[in-house]
Amino acid sequence: QPSSQPSPQPSSQPSSQPSSQQSSQPSSRPSSQPSSSSQPSSQVSIIEIRNFQSFSFHNKEACDLPDVDYCTFLSGLKAEIIAFCVGATECEAEDLLGCGRLVTCDESLNGSTALRRRTQQTGSWMFNYDLVTRIICLSKGCVSREDQDNANAVAESIADTFRTAVASGSFASALSNNQYIQSVLSAEILRCLTVWGTAVEPSFTTIGPAGAQVVANVNSTMIHPYYPDWTDSLGTCKNDGNEPFYMKIVPSWYLFDALEECCDEYYSGWNKALCMNSKGSGMWFVEYITGKCRTDCEEGNGVTCGGLANPMSGDLFADPKDCCETKLYWRNSDFCEADSIELDCYCGTGKYYRGATSCVKDCDASCATGGDETCGGIVETADMELYDSASACCTEHFDWIANELCSARSDRMSIDKFWPDQSNSKCVRDNETQVEDLSVSIYDTAEACCTAHIGWESLSKCIADTDGVTAQGTGHYYVDWNKKKCVKDCEGVECGGIAKPWNIVYESAGSCCDQLSGVKREDCF
């Protein structure tokens, strides 16, 4: 039982039981042991940081993956994205969207189930997400300068890590080596994987002791609303407290708690990306002096960065190919795209264009092991029309050549058809000896070829010579007018050779000799 009177001196040892009454005064020193409670103090405040990041692939094959494979791809993607988090107690990648799809995938990494539907144009290959981190504040309400500096440092570190990873190629390398991504994309695609992207200005939310959320700008000690900056024409919103007086009069029209709200209202569409990021929108603009499209980002932050674009130009594009097709229309759009993103493994489109004697492929022969004879070089200008197939190219540009023959030569191949070799009085298989004169007619059979083009030779001999065998003849008789004798239609001893087409053949020697009037029967043979 506790004493009914307090002792004149405090005990040198702690009591074995807690006091039955709460002390009216706080202890003079903090406890040397942490609280045993499993819940955080109700007085803890947290700053939630949302870093909006977006990036695109040059390789669009990921967007065409089946549902389950696409979810597997997203799992690998998410794992590499979270690696950008630094200096935060928690990190999540939220609202990961790409390829113009709204996707719900199973939480398991193998993406065993998936639901997908299209929500945007098929041509969008951009991936967007919020990288959400949280830091515990040192002050209630996160109002101290130290809390604000910590939040800024974490947000900037995450953004810088992302920019550096994209600019250096380490992000593309990490994606290429991710086991989940490797399981759904071919090694050839991953070998040439190219990524570009941007990190926009972060947003901050203070989560108070009671769980209430208040959007806070931790970039300054005073909280100011965002307003559209029409004075400096920077294409963005500011929160420096210098909004014009007329905006203060009608705050519901001009003043906003969050940057994104202001951007949505006054800089929507393609302008929003620039509005959200003062360091560049990550979109593309034309640079005529180099004949390329460049990324709207500060130079030095990546090989594609061309500096900050004019915010009022309105000529920004989500994709370098769109920029090339619109602004550099005299260049081949695929080559322009590869040139713009500094793609050192671009090997051409593999499509066909007109060559000297047949069609050739738009490709670099050095890309293939041992070379590729079908390559005619990479097409750089738009005036050279490309075709999906050799047949289509041949139809358009080599209509005097049999399409099948032209298509085969375009792929440096022969065909199992016959062409007439008139100098040798026979027909020849193209897959045995390729014809050099591509304007020659070709036939499915030796008989058709011999009939059409070797008319001075008998059909049987032409076919036999074509097949490389000895002609047999009919074994009947015809008149050799030079000798004025009847001879046998055959090759060899006692034969007169194979009868020509103009020779009349008789079944018997007597019938043949009847044609030689004045020649005795014994002298007929």
C-alpha cells in the first residue's frame, strides 16, 4: 500500500507498481526507454511528397503485350521505379498508367490475372505515375523550417535520381536486366531499349495529428496560393505571393491551393506538362539548326535535352516521331526519331524501297552478323517511299519484271521457275542458274517455257535438255532431206537425231520412204 504521507526524500529505487494517480506535472527528464505502444503518437505529423514522373520507350512492343504479360511487365517496371526513392521512410508507386490503358493487375508479381481497357489513343506510349514518399516531421503540423527543408531535400533527391538515371541510361539498363521484363520482351528489344522522361515539380501534403490533410507548400515559410503567371509569360503558375490585386478580389477564379489545380484550369492539354515543371516539360520541340527534335529540359540533363522550349510556342509534342512528322517532314520519320533520341542501334525499318535493279531493304548491313545483302542502306529522307513488302515495291517500280522474280531478287533469293536460255535451245531452272536479264518471262513448267520460247527444237528434246537427260525421241521415221534418206527419230547409233518440229514423223520406214520418189527402197535408209 502507498504511504498516506509523502516521504521527505524521493526513493532511490523506482516503485514496483505504477502510481494510481496521474502526475500533475510532466517529468523533468524523458524516459530512457521507448513507449511500448504499437501505435505512433497521435501528435506525429507527416509530410507526404508526390513526385509525378513520366517516361516513354522508343520500343513500343511493350504496349502490344497480351494482358497477363503486360501486367508482368508493369510489375518489373514498378520494382525499378521504387528504386528512385531515397531518404524516405515509405515509398510507393501509385497510379501507374501507360500505353493509353487503364489497367488493374493482380498484386502478385507474376500478374496472373489482369483487366485492361483502352482509355486513350493507341499512339500514346508514355508511362505516368506518382512516386509517393512520406517523412516524419520534427514539429507539430510540420511548420518548422527544418521539416520544410527535409521535405524539399527528399523531393529533389528523388527527382534528381530519376533524371540522372534516365540521362545516363542506367534506368534503361535496369529495365533491360529486370527478370520480369526479360520474361515478356525479347532480348533483341531489350538490347536496344531507349528511355526518355521527366520529373515534374512535386506536391506536398501535411498530414496533421488528427489525420487531417492540408496541402502545404514547403518551399517557403509562408503559404501562398498558386496563380497563373501572365506577367512573365513562363507558361506556369506561381505561388510567390505576388498575385495581382484583381486576382485577390476574385480568388475562386484565379487562386488555387495546388499547382496542378491551377495548371488544369489555365494550362491544360500539352501545356500542362510545362506548367507542372519549371525545369522542362519533357516533351519534344524542333531544333532546325541540327535537323532534330529535342527534349524540353535543361541541357546537360540527358543526351536529348535541348534546353527549355519557348513556353508560348505551343509547338511541343509528346513523342519525337510526332515532332519529326510535323516539323521535319522532309526527313524520314523513323530515321529522324532515331537521330533525335541518339539511338546508336538503329538499323532501319526493314521496309523496301527502289534499288538499281530490284527493291532493297531500308537497313544497315552491318547490323546483321555477317552482313545482310538485302540492305540498301538506311533511308534518311521522306522522298524515298517505303513499302511493307517487296511485292508492293516491285509492283510500283518494276512492273516490267515478273513480280515473283523481282520480289525474290529483292530478298536475294532464287525461285523454282523456268526461264528460256535461247542460246542453248533449252529452259533453265532459276534456282539452279539465276537469270541475269530480269525482264525475261518465267514459267511454272519446262513444257510451257519450251513451247513459248524454244520453237525450233522439238518439245521432247527441249524438256530433256532442260532436265539434263538424253532425249529419247519417238522411235519413228522422218526424211533427212540433206541426205535424201529416212532416219530414225532418236539419239545414238542408227539414229538420225531427234526430229525437229518441222519434220513430219512416220510410224514406219516404208511410209517414210514413199516420200522419196526416185530413190530406190534399198537406198532409202
